[in-house]
Amino acid sequence: MGYSGILFFIIFAIPTILILVYATRSTSGYKIMLLGIHITLLGGIIAIDPDSNLEGFEYLIVLVGLIFSIIGAFKKELK
């Protein structure tokens, strides 16, 4: 993994953690699930693109999207 892979991971991991922490506090579970579905689709599109070479990080994007969807599904709704 070269410097571009590490840089991409840092640029992707920090916003993902921040979104996960702050979005799960006051956002409904449906919005978090929709965000997870969007992230999953984005990662899937990047994964099947023959011109992308992210050294496997596109599969991590899909995994993060699935995690967001699962967290949104199990989140209790605010009343």
C-alpha cells in the first residue's frame, strides 16, 4: 500500500467516524439507513468500474455503508 492508499484511507476514515458519531445521536434510523444505502451503492459503483484502482478500499466503502445501514436499522426512534 503506497502513500496514496494511506492518504485515501485517512481522508475516508476520519469523516466516516465523525458522521457515524454525530449522525447517530439525533438523526432518525431511517436517515442513517438511507445514508448507508447510498454509501453502499457508491462503493459498489466504484468497485465495478474497471478504471478505478483504489487497492481494495472500494470494498471497505461498501462495508462501511452496510455498517451504517445496520446501525440505522437497530436505532430506536426518538419520540
